[in-house]
Amino acid sequence: MLTLDRPEVRNAWNPALARGLHEAWKRLVSDDELWSCVVTGTGAFFSAGLDLKDPPVNEAPLAMPNLSVTCDKPIITAVEGGAIGYGAVFCLLSDMVVAGQSAYFLYPEGRMGAFQGMMGGFPGRLQYKAGLQWIMTGARMPAARAREIGMVNEVVPDGTATESALALAEQINQNAPLVIQAMKALALSTVTKGPMEENFRNNQLLARIVASEDYKEGVAAFLQRRPTQFKGR
């Protein structure tokens, strides 16, 4: 279980929290003892999104589930209170969401005049017209409505979202893990990705080349007018 643990700022994301999530995804993928993951927030609020006083700049996309780290294991998010901005995007990209009945989802970027594009890929995961109305108006979407349009799997009594998400994870964990992982991998491969998702993967691929030893070797060999000695790293 992963817990967003900054209750003093309603679990808003700063660079440290974003890096922690990224490391958690890598551990989830690499540890064969881990079959699924439940994400929750400390206190009665899931997440207020980015911490505007200490925002993660380059780290924020790395923290998103199923984005920076390819993961075939189910990621279930438990939402109490609110999921705002990047908190709402996080829920969108999760595999499943369990929400308390008073929980809500809010994407206020249109009202703030700030849009980084991550929510632009919602049509692959939500009903198009309903989702477009939600992100364009910047209105609160109650948990019940979120379930109607595909954001939420289950609406449960307030205060029980984490318990219910853990029960769901345990139910899934009773099944063959390799089958579960294949189910997710195949299903996720059919989901239409938004431009930011696609560009993120392409940019990461190109960034890896620029950061490689071979890139430095190629530049040095060109400047020194000598044959290259590439090592594939």
C-alpha cells in the first residue's frame, strides 16, 4: 500500500512525494512478492494536486501510474474527500478507483489558466461528452457521477474507501498473478493514449539517448576525428 503522507497540505505533491511515487512503481514492478497496489492519502482527503508553493516540475509525470514505469500489476486508488488537479489525473490513470460516497473529483485548470495536457487523454478512459463537460467547466464531479462515466469502480460509505480497495486487491490476489498481469497488459495496450502520454514515452526514449555514454563517445570521437567505440550504454 502506498500512502500520500502530507496531510498538512491535503497531500499535495512536492518533488519528494513525486520521486517517492516513481520509486514505488519501480519497486512494484521488480518485486515478485508484490502482486497489486493500493494507493491512499493520509487523513480525510486524497490529494489537492500539485503543491503550488513547492511544485514538482520534471518529477510530476514520473509519479503517475502506468506512465513512466510499465506495470502489469493492478493499481487501485482509494479516494476520500477530494482528488483535485493532478490528483484527479492520478485517478484517471489508475487501473481502478474506489471512492467514498462524499468524495469528489475536480480539474480546475480551465479556471486557473494553467493546463499541462495530462488530462487531455481522458477520452480513452471516460465517456467523451461527459468528460469534456467536466474538465471544461471545472466543476466538482461527485463520486456517484464519476462512477457513471467510468472514473470510479465502486462508491462505498465514507471512511471505508481504503478498506474496500484493500479487499478488492485481496480478491484479485486470490487469482493467478501471471494471468492477472497478462489481462492488464493486454487491456491497457488497447486503451487510446493521449498526446501527452505518447509524447512522454517518446521524449523519455530520446532523453535516454542524449544521457547515454554512447552519445558522449560519439561527440568526442567526432571532435577528435577518430573511430567511435560504442558500448550500448
